[in-house]
Amino acid sequence: MSGPQDQPTPADAPGATAPAPVPAADARLVLYGRAGCHLCDDARAVVRRVSAATGAPWAEVDVDVPLPDGRVLADELGELVPVVDVDGVRRGYWRVDEARLLRALAAGPR
């Protein structure tokens, strides 16, 4: 007899887990955000669901932390954060669309 524990877990279920974040250079999904940003929290949840559903590696970059070359991404992205890139292509900002990310991943790397 099978019970609830035998059922597959949907990617958006509380028990579903996305792959652990990887370095941005290795990620297909990159979330650019900052601490204390409620839209960034929402975008992170979307990215984690998409990653869990597809197995695509993801990374998060804090736009307020200077990069090794001294650039601060907050200067470049301004008020767009959160921003999500898929395979190096900007796919969303502010309110991130889960379906758009899924379509971009399904299309494959450019």
C-alpha cells in the first residue's frame, strides 16, 4: 500500500528543494538582488522553484558587494533589482515571471 510519502513532490511544494547555489559563472539562472529587498525575496522563491523543477543550477549575486574588479553592480542595475538572467540573457526584473524563466531554460543556452 502506498502512502503520501510515496508521491512525487512538486517543485513548488514545501518539501521540494532546488539545487544548492553555485558560483555565478557556473549557473544558468542568476539572481541579482540585495539584502532587505522584499521583491528580491519573491524573486529568490521563483528562481528556487524553477531550479527545483528543471535541475538548472542557480546563483545569487549581491549587487551591493563590489566585484573583484571593483565594479558595484548596483551602479549598473540601479533600481531594477531584483534582476534574473538565464544563460547570460536578462529575462526579468522587479516581478520575475516563472513561466518566462521556464521557457528560456527550455529553449537552451544561446
